[in-house]
Amino acid sequence: MALSYTIKKVIGVKQETTKAKSITLQTENDADFKYHSGQYITLRIKINGESLVRSYSISSCPATEKNITFTVKEIENGRVSSYLNNHIKNGDELEVLPPLGNFKIENSNLNQYKSYFFIAAGSGITPIISMIKTLLIGDSKSNIQLIYGNKTKDEIIFLEELNDLQNRFPNFKVYHLLSKENNILAYSNERISINIIEKISLEKNINIKENSGFYICGPDEMMRNINYHLLEKKVVQSNIYFESFTTNTSTEKKTVVENNSEYPTKIIIVIGGKEHEIAINEGETILDAAMDLDPPFSCMSASCMVCKAKLLSGKVEMDDEGPLDDKEISKGYILTCQSHPIGENIKITYDI
Ligand SMILES: Cc1cc2nc3c(=O)[nH]c(=O)nc-3n(C[C@H](O)[C@H](O)[C@H](O)COP(=O)(O)OP(=O)(O)OC[C@H]3O[C@@H](n4cnc5c(N)ncnc54)[C@H](O)[C@@H]3O)c2cc1C
Ligand code: FES
């Protein structure tokens, strides 16, 4: 069936820093809410009459915490992040989609790499702490380093928990970078860059070209930059993994895809077991055109995969394939927020 929202009760709220809270949902008895470390959930929330959809990475560890916890950093003027930080309390109910995402570490992969480099900035630590706990608690023999950038010490989410993990597990080391503060805790007062990765790999005698995995979550520009320099150092792309928190909830239209379709083009959409014929205007994505059918979506920018559907017939072109992997693409999976019709006889299903 199509992804659908379920009501979940809030059973824990923890202040992590002055601007970040962790929220635990009662999910343990719901098989749809089993998760892998690194995945995220999606909330639909009504604030001042407006229905808003946002994704949040899971910070809990599936090996030890069956209920899902996610951690939200309050953004200035951010509607949902401010609401969650200032109004949510135990006993409240939230509308939630089941866990999704390919940025993940599964139990079967605990020793995939000899060395792991986790690189996080600010709230980018949320999927990463879950992955690190999964490796350490799962008894991974790998060498694990976390490079974690913040502006100041007060902004470091999970500081105590990371210290505790570092004390318990000799194969884990945290390198804090603080860009706006000199502090005894900081490894360096620099921003995250390839220089830090090189310094650490020299210090620890790690050859990053061989058997090292890089998991990165932070601003898109930082991720692009690190990726570029890692490739320059001959690290292969398949060993570099990203999670982007970037969202585009604006109604701005993207580039119009040039094709031979006559507009408006009609396509068939299957959702909730029913078929609907809808019309797509030039420049619209399939998701834009399907909005009246209440399809699942969140970021609108090829990050979250909540809008994933399967092409049953015909052809579409995606502006951006986002985190879909080659296997999914070859099986016909598409991101509807990025897909435009090419030609006729197009049928897609959200019931996957
Ligand atoms: C897959 C995925 C996982 C995510 N995981 C987390 C998580 O674990 N923790 C977390 O705190 N957030 C996470 N996010 C981001 C989250 O979904 C929201 O985008 C964020 O909370 C802002 O929403 P808002 O409603 O508060 O801000 P809005 O009201 O949408 O935006 C208000 C202003 O803030 C700017 N803005 C929006 N998002 C950001 C951002 N991320 N950084 C800086 N400025 C921004 C907007 O451009 C706008 O000017 C994730 C996003 C994705 C796609
Ligand atoms: S809505 Fe997030 S990838 Fe399409």
C-alpha cells in the first residue's frame, strides 16, 4: 500500500542543548516502524491552520531502542522545528510516516570497512550517532572516527553520550571542531575540510583509499566540497555516503523538461488501491499534478524519498534521481517530486 500516516504518542522529550530536543515516539509494537540506523521519519503537523510536512533523522539505535527517537534543532523562524522545540510534551500525538532512507547501516554490515569516517555538522549528527551506536554496540571491529563541527561548545548535541561512547570503546574517537570558540575540547578551531581528514588519517596511519567508508551529513556545500576532495585523493565514490537535510517547500517551478509530450498530458496514478486519471501541465512534476490525491511527500527536493513511486508503464524523466540507487532505478522506482512525463501511456503506483 502507499505510505500512510499513523498517529504515534510522544513518550519522552529530552532537552539536548538550548536549541535542540529529542522526542521519543511509542513505536515498538508497530512492525511498520522497525528501522535501520541512519533512516528518518516524516511528520505531518498542523500549525496555525497550515499542514506542514518535515522529515527528521532517527537518533536512537535499533539494537537497543525499539521506540524511535528523533532530534530536532530549532531554526530561527523555522515553523516546525520551533513548534517541536517549544510546544511538544509527553502524551501529545503526532502524525508520522514509517522510517525511510538509504543512508543507513544495517546489522549485516558492521564490518564492511576497516575504517569509518563519520562527518557531521550541527544537527547532521542525528543519523550519524545512530549509526555509530549500531557499529559499537554491534561489536564492530572497525576503527571509527567522528569529525563533528559546531560553532560553539554549547551547541554540541549528544556531547555527554559521545564522551561516554569514547570512554567505553577504544576503537571510537571523536574530533570536535568549533568554528567560533577556542575550547579545550576542540581538536581544531577550523571548519570541516579535507585537511582535517588528512591530519587524522596520518595520525592514525589510515590509508583512506583502501577500505574506508565516509558517511557525511551537513550543509550541501560542505558535503560537495568533501566529496570533491575525497575523489581527488582517489577514494571511490561508492565508499562515500551522504544525507542532505535541504528541503525545498517553495512553489517555485524547476526547469521545464523538453520532450514531445502534448500538454496537458494525462497519466494514470494508483494510490490506496484506486486508479485515477490526472492531467499534468507543462513544467509540473507528477507530484505537483497529483496533489489532490493526497500523495506522500516531504522535501520536494530529491532528498527524502517520501514521494517514491513505481513506473508501471510509459516513460518519465527525473530532474534529480536523489538517493535512489541504480537497482531501484532499474526496477522502475521514481521520485515523483522530480518526475516529468515523456510521451503517453504513463501509469505509476504509489502502492509499493
Ligand atoms: C531526510 C531529512 C532528514 C532531516 N533530519 C533532521 C534532523 O534530524 N534534525 C533536524 O533538526 N532537521 C532535520 N531535517 C530538516 C527538517 O526536515 C526541517 O527542514 C527543519 O526542521 C526546518 O523546518 P522548519 O519548518 O522549522 O523551517 P521552515 O519554516 O521550513 O523554514 C524557515 C527558514 O529556515 C530555513 N531553513 C529550512 N531548513 C533549514 C535547515 N535545515 N538549516 C538552515 N536553515 C533552514 C528556510 O530556508 C527558511 O528561511 C531533515 C531533513 C531531511 C530532508
Ligand atoms: S518529496 Fe522528498 S524526494 Fe520527493
